[in-house]
Amino acid sequence: MKMLMRSAIGGLALVAIMMGAHTRHDAHAAGATVTVANFAFTDGASGTSTTTINAGDTVTWTWSSGTHSTTSTSVPAGAATWDSGVLTTPNSFGPTTFAVAGTYTYQCVVHSGMTGTIVVQAAVTSTPMPPTSTAVAATSTPMAPTSTPVADATMPAATSTTAAASPSPALIAPAPTTTSGGAAGATALPRSGDGASGGGSGRADWLTIALAAAAATAFAGAGAVRVVRRRRR
């Protein structure tokens, strides 16, 4: 919206400048007219003996009475001089173009007191100003999505602690003990040299010991079997 407003204002300003310059130039496009009569030079616009124009404009003198001339007496540097010569009524001289800005004076060579002045203004150079429209590009910076990664909650691995089963103490049958010295209940080994009765008694004792050892072993084995079965259960 601002860009369109600036463009419109710039365009209107340019048109106004061009119209003003064109209007000012058209006011003198046909040139100025000076009437030569009654011992005086009279400008048609100002009503005096001074004519004001722009550089490049023209002046035309018109005789309405008498015998006169229009002859330049001083001109700006570089400007051309002019002389109409003595002319009688009705007559005219011009149009004469004044290209150099400055002040020009002239007179009638027949009547020295009959003078006039031409003021040439510098031409107005209108430099059209281009409309200044600064287009503002819309800048859009996309916002990068921000995501905060959430660490996955890792459940600790289940740890199973297996208690090592302590082995139950095996049932150990007590070893048979032998008490020396003739203690009560003790069995003495047969001594060498004893008779037959001594040998028979010795074999009976060894048999008793063997049976006791077998019974103890069987008892220990039965106990071990019970322990194993309890563990399996």
C-alpha cells in the first residue's frame, strides 16, 4: 500500500512540473510584441518600455506611427546585435530570437531619446524527477520446529538372584569305636594262640562289625535319598 501511494505522489509531482514548465513556455511561445509609436517603445504585456522574456523567446516590433528604427546599443557577451533600419508606418521588424540570457538595450536612431530594454531570463530547465518507489520485499523466515527429544525410559533388566542351595549335611553314620582296656560292652580281638573257641568268637565279632557297618551304610543311603526327594519337591 505504501509503495502505491509513493508511486502515485511521484507521478502527480512529475505531471505538475511538466505542466508548469509547458505553461510558462507557452506564455511566450508566440513571442513578445513591442509597439513603435509616439516616440516610445511600448511592450504589449507590461505596458512599459521594458520587455521581459525567457531565453529562446522572440520579440517583434510593430510600427503604428512615425518613422523609427529599433537598433541595439548593448547586448550580453556572446549575444547577437540587431538593427531594423529606419522604417515608416505601417511596418514591422522581427521576430528576433534572443538566445542568450541578460539585459539588452536599444533605441531609435532617428530619435535618440526613444529607448527600450529587453530582459532575457535564463531558460528554466525542468528535470523530471522519476517517481521513487521502493518496493519492500516481504521477508518471511520460516521458524524451524523445535523438538526436545525425550530419552526413552529404559526399565532395568530384571535380575534374578538364585540362591545357591546349600547342600544339606549328609547323614554320616558314626564309625564303630573300639575301647581298649576291657571296658564294658567292648569286644576284644582274639589274641594269637587262643584255642578254637577263641577263633569262633573272633569270627562272630567280625560278622557283627560287618553287619553294623552295612546297616549304617544303608541308613545313610536312605537319609540321602530323602534329602534329594525333598529338594526336588
